[in-house]
Amino acid sequence: MLAKILPTNEGTIDRALRVIVGLGALSVVFVGPQTNWGWLGLIPLATGLIGSCPIYSVFGISTCPMKK
């Protein structure tokens, strides 16, 4: 059921980059300029951990390797 709501549409490299970018942006909240804009890092972090991007679903994009 969850696969219908949140289909996996991110490849391994895409997911890893999202987690890294999300953690980097989130660190701005605690280290450095300590601005609240860093909370936006939760978006790429969550989509990277879940493996599904709603924007990709809307446009029919998938970075997952093709199934044989």
C-alpha cells in the first residue's frame, strides 16, 4: 500500500546526495550562521531516506536503475 502512495523513484546516488545535502543544510541551524533556513534541509533528508520524491512522481521522473 505504501508503495502506491510513495513509489521508489530515486536511485542510490540520488538518495545519497540528498541525505548529504540535507544534513549539510540542517547543520546550518546548529553550526555556523545559525539561521532557520537550515530547516529546509529536512526536505532532501526525508526524501533521501524514504527513497521517494513527490516532484519526481508528478513529472514521471525516476533515477532508479531500469528493471530487467
